[in-house]
Amino acid sequence: MTLLKEPDHGTPAKPGEATVALEVDGIPVSVPEGTSVMRAASLAGVDIPKLCATDSLDAFGSCRLCVVEIDGRRGTPASCTTPCADGMQVRTQTPKVEKLRQGVMELYISDHPLDCLTCPANGDCELQDMAGVVGLRQVRYGYDGANHLDEEKDTSNPYFDFDASKCIACSRCVRACGEIQGTFALTIEGRGFDSKVAAGAGETFMDSECVSCGACVQACPTSTLQEKTVVDLGMPTRSVLTTCAYCGVGCSFKAELRGDQVVRMVPYKDGGANEGHACVKGRFAFGYATHPDRQLKPMVRDKITDPWREVEWDEAIATVATRMKALQDTYGQGSVGAITSSRCTNEEVYVVQKMVRAAFGNNNVDTCARVCHSPTGYGLKQTFGESAGTQDFRSVAEADVIMVIGANPTDGHPVFASRLKRRLREGARLIVVDPRRIDLVRSPHISADHHLQLRPSTNVAVVNAMAHVVVTENLADKNFVAERCEGYDEWAAFVALPENSPEAVEEITGVPAGELRAAARLYAGAPNGAIYYGLGVTEHSQGSTMVMGMANLAMACGNIGRDGVGVNPLRGQNNVQGSCDMGSFPHELPGYRHVSDDAVRTVFEDMWGKELLPEPGLRIPNMFDAAIDGSFRGLFVHGEDIAQSDPNLGHVTAALEAMELVVVQDLFLNETAKFAHVFLPGASFLEKDGTFTNAERRVNRVRAVMPPKSGKHEWQIVAEIATAMGYPMAYDHPGEIMDEIAKVTPTFEGVSFALLDKLGSIQWPCNEAAPEGTPTMHVDEFVRGKGRFVVTSYVPTSERSTRRYPLVLTTGRILSQYNVGAQTRRTHNVAWHAEDVLEIHPHDAEDRGIADGDLVSLASRVGATTLRAQISDRMPTGVVYTTFHHPVTGANVVTTENSDWATNCPEYKVTAVQVALAPQGDRAAAEPAEVRA
């Protein structure tokens, strides 16, 4: 397609019915009250010249280019800041306003480089366009005297340049940084002629608080802020709408290309999840898709000690099929299995689980959601009846009190965090429940009312204590509970017990009782209270219990079933929700229906022409244990690096070494590929055609901007393996796969590529009752009928600090890196995070003689690693923190096999460790070579 240019109406839309009628240049138009004259004119088809105005930002009125005349009013008001009035007569092209606009434009051009033909923004510059629109033919003032033409260019950011000589001080970048992103890293420094954009106090962009979201670049009307890819490659000429392949926010983008080369990723204004915003990863870190490290040819070897041998696709597929069947002939039908990917499309995941069930003939399929959000599925299914979040992201704009538990949105889900921060600046109250002082606790223009800095592993004790306050202080929404819930009396009696009071649990949690009581009252008293949570909830031995505990609290306060409330998981990877929806768990078919249900199984058997097993298969931890025991011999790993991301890596690698066939399908030869016998090259998101489902159940189209570099689509490879194993599976297009999904999955009944192309995106359930999807779940009743209160007893983790391991390690993510870093480490994002570091409290560091920047040993009862210390008071004493983005560190070497009681989700967030200065020899060996490169 050609380059997609979205309309810009100059100022944001106002809500409500179009009740104000006016005429613009004789054209009648009706708009909602409060709409600007500029926007009304644009809706009437009349474009008023503008430079400081754009419909993603509030009106500012500084450029004076948009002046108009209004009958009965004196002067020439700015159309961007003038609200419409009923009966108004607006004139946009009178001789008076034309003369004024030309004069204003002369002033701009008199202090602007006249290098249009060589400027990288040539043809995509609003200043250039507006000069033409206002009919500027000459500049009377000349170019002598004071000007800004010799201002230095700031090239410090790896993704964009700031050329101050081209700046017109319109403030759009400054306002975007504040209004859209919420970082407030930019400002206008000086006054009058000396006014200029500054990043921090005399800092470069790279040294400032800028998070490189790119909102400023997108807002800039000139080439002042410009992507380096545009400078290097030239302006793009066509665009393709697609979806980001990083976190679970699921941002929509225009991939803009020149020929077959991606020049830039521009967030799509009509994207349901992001509405024109992005983060540093989605907007800029797409270079990994064409990185030379990509393996584009299939490879095989007999033993993992042998060198790889490149082969053609036919041989690779035949090798997988033949060896899988041979293993089953020798060790039994259940001796092989697969792990699906939360980074791949719904269609790709669906065919992998279908291959396992129909071609392998067992239910040995699991997904990386096992190690992140499986407690979400279990806990919400038990209480609400559906394994997914309750709201859309827009809902946070209606929240009065927001509770963020075990999540760090500014790093893990930054585009949603910008929405959240906007609501906080508008007056919503915030409760943060986290052992670590995340940025949301205190950032520019926002501050949490309460930071419940609990000890790791005590989430359930905290939520029970909050519920104790709600019940014993008569703060529950009795009407909601009586009409829509069951099991309340038993649950209320449990949480009202004295041992669940804030005073009783203070010694356990470390949270002052008064602070906890105040937070509970704040949440319970809110007209709309919303809970957002992440892996700090689920990755615990009581992860499922905590999910049910949050659901209990929300139901007790009536905070379900409308905008501004809900229990909302922030999914880590782009398609975690979708991989679960598609039947990636060993006990569930697509749509979260148990394999033992005869009626459900019959639906799939009729569609697939294959009898299916009614017994659940092996979970990932069971596969590893069975491999070491000798009964599980073959594994197909689809787009996951389990040898870096899973816990207790010593156990994982032992299991992989014990298998006779490990097949890895991925972009790069990752850590897991070291143990593989067959490597199948995968496709990047820029080569995929299909759908992703984000954390708000939003199904988004993913469209290929180029054919697969390996020559085959991933769904095609899987179908060919199944066919070679004796189960014919063939599709001509991924749309056919979605059509099959819709036939067998009630929540996807109405979903099709055609409907997605029409509507842009759909939140499931999408069916006859909700033909355009369901933004908010459980509106009139819960999916299970009555919401179910569940008693959630606090059970301390078995992972305890000891004299040998006196500290507690908890882990998380950082803004610039993603998951195991395979993608982001192959981009310029390493400029911000070149290695994993260990955050340690000053007191704990002093006790151990550790200084900032020292290399230290981090050891647990299962393993040890070496990394650099960073002295920080973000954690309480006794707690240390690190990320897991770099395999050279391998943080999961130290995490243990402890897991959630219901789902086996690993307890990544609680590991007893000791930290000490690394021995001198280890320090030299631990210097990360990849960082130096």
C-alpha cells in the first residue's frame, strides 16, 4: 500500500453528542460542545494552517498561524484555542488572515535553514507544507543579524538527532513528553528570542531523563527531531499496518518502508491499545529482524557435540518427523511433546498444539505462560469464570483509585503506564504494593498515596489484611455481593479472623498496620477502584492464591463490571494471552476447555478427524523431570529460550542434555539451541501474517511487510511436520487457520481476518451476543454466573533466608530490554542496559565491603553467577534485585524449582541468596564480552 497519512484535526476530540451547529466558510458542521473551531473546520473539510497544533495534544495557541475571523467578534482569534458556539460564522480565508499568516510564516523562515532539498524531512515537513499553504513567496527581512542557524546538533541518542538550528520553538515536543509520555524530560529554556528546547539542565538527550519513546520525534513539525534511519535511508514511500511484537500492550504500528526496507515504525493513531503512542522498543528496536545473527537455513546434527550441518527444508522436516516417530515407537506415545511460543501468532500457536494432539497423539503441550501468568488463568477462572483480564486499557481513565501490585508498568508496559500516569495527574489516587520502590511511587507530577513495601512472598497476607479491613469496618458493597456473588459469608468470616488483621500480619509482611489500613480504606471507598498486577503476583508459591485474593477484594468492593474498575493482569510478552487462548496448556483445548470434557473433545475430533486423549499431558516441569528419568525423549521448542528463561537452569540443561531429540524453531541460535539436534529458522514479526492477542483480550492483526527470510512461514513448517508424521495438515493462508479457530472456540466465534480488517481490532468474546467484541467483562453477570469468593489462607514459602543465604533475590525487567534479550540485545537498546546488574541496599553492601560497580558473586542453594553491583535504596534491607536479559549473567542459574501450588509457575520472585565480592579471577572472567563488543 502507499504511505498511510492519518488525518490530523488539530485538537483532540471532545466527548458527547454533536449539539453545537456552526458554519465554516459557509459549510455547516455540528460538533460536541467544547470542540475547537480548528477541529470543526477540519471535520467540515476545511484545513486551517497550523504548526503548534496537533490532535494528539491539547491546544496551545503559540504559532499564530491558525488565526481566523468570526462574525461579530473583534480581532483574529486562534482557531485551535477558540471553542465553537452555536450559530457561529467562521471565515478562514479572508485577506486579513491571509496577510497575517504570511507575516507569521516570514518570521519563521527568516530564522530557519533553507536546505529543503537536502533536508531528510523534505516532503514530510509541516513548516515546508505551511509555507506553501499560506502562499509565502519571499522573506523581506533577509538573514543578517541574530539567528539560531549555527546551533549545535545533538546526536547522542542512538535512534534520533536533535538539530536545534531547525527548531521553531512550537513546544510540541515538550508537550508530547509531558501530556502523552508523562516523563517531562523536555522544557523550553529561556525567553523570547532565546527560547529553545532543552533536555534536562544543559544535558544531551542521552544523558537526560528522556526514555526515547519517540513521542517528541513524532510531534515535531520540522526536521529538528528526526529518526536516524530517515537520515540514512530517506523518506519512506509505503506503509503496512501491523502489531508490535514486544510486551502485552499490543501497540498498533505503521511499518513505513522504502522499497523492502523498514525505515521507521510509527505508532498508529487508531490503534486500540496505544492510540498513537509507543515506547523505545516498539518504535525503534526493530533492527533485530534483519540482524546478521539470524539463522536463515535449517540445520541438523546427530549429537549436540557435532557441528551443525545446513540442509534444505525437506530434509529438516523429514528428520523431525522420522526421529519423533522413532522415539514414540521406542518409548511410547507420550515420550515427545512441544512448548508453544508467546511471541508467535495465534495461528502459529494453534497449529503447534494441533500438531501435538493430532500428530503426536498426546496432550504434552505447554507454553511459557506456565512460568509467568498461569496463576492468572487458574485464579480468575475459579473466581470469575474466565481466564483473562476484565477491562480494556482505556478503562483506567475512569479509575478513581488505582492499585498496582507486583508490576512495574513504566518499565514493563510503558505505553499503558503513560495512560495510567495521565489519569494520576488528573487526580486519581495510587496504591503501590511492591518490595521495590518502582518509578510510580514518585515521578514528575505523580506520587503514590501509599507504598506498601512488603517482604517478598507475603502478598497473600497483605491482601487478606486489606480484606479484613473491608469486612470488619463494614466497607463492603453488600448489594453487589448479594446480587452477583456466592461464598461471601464463609470468606468474610475467614478474613475477619484476628490473625488476618493488619496488626497481626505486620511482623510477617513488614508493612506498618496503619499504612495498610489506610490503603484498604482508600481502595474500598473509591467510586471506581482498579487493580493492575504483574509477575510480582503470579511468580510465587502462592501465585494462584493471590490472584484469587485480589478477585475476592474486587468483588467485595463491587469493583467489577464497568469502566474504571476490574482485576487486570499486565501480560509480559506480546501474545501470552493468545498462546493460552489457543489451547497451549496440557489440560485445556482452545478456549480453556478441559480435555476430559467429552462434548468439547467431540467438537475437535469432528473438525480434526482424529480421536483425542481425555487425559492431561505433561507440564513443562514434568517434561524436564521425565527427561531426566528417561521416559520423555523428544521436545519441539517453538520460539522460546527455555535454557535462559526457565528457573533452576542447571536442572533445565540436564533435562535437555538427556533428550534424544530437541527441535528449536527461532530467529537466532539461542541458549536452548546449544542443546538442539534440529534448528528450524523462524520468522520475525515483520514477516508474519496473523494475529496477536494482548493483555486486554484485544485481537490485533499482524501483517507481513516482507516474505519470510527463511522461505517458509512458521505455521507452514509445523503443518508439514504433522503431515510427514502421518497426519495431513495444510492451509493456504493464516486466515484459514483463524476461520478454524472460530469454528471450534466459542469466544472467537465471530473473529475473522475480514472483521479485523474492518474494525481494526476486537476484544474477545466476539460472538453472536457481542459481534464487535467485549471491552469490559462481567458487566451484568460473571461468566460463571455468580462470582465466587474463595478462602485464601496465607502459607509461607518454603524458600527461607538462612545464615548461609541471608538475602532474598527478586527479579524483574527494565524498559530498554525485553525478556531474555534475544531481540533487544541486537539493537541499539544496549546503550541503556549493556548488562544485568544487582541492585543492593547500601546497608547490605557496606556489610559485605561492596562498592558501587564492584563485580559480585550471587549464589543460591542451586547455583551461582557473577554480575556487577549497583548500590540502591529502592529495596529494603535484606532484598536484592536483578534482571535476566543477558545470558552472560544467566540470573536464572540461581532461581530454584519452587513453584505455585496450583500451576507450577516458578517462584522467581523469592530466592534465598548470598552476595559477596567476586574472587579476583572470577571478576576478570565475568567481564561480559558481548558488552565490550
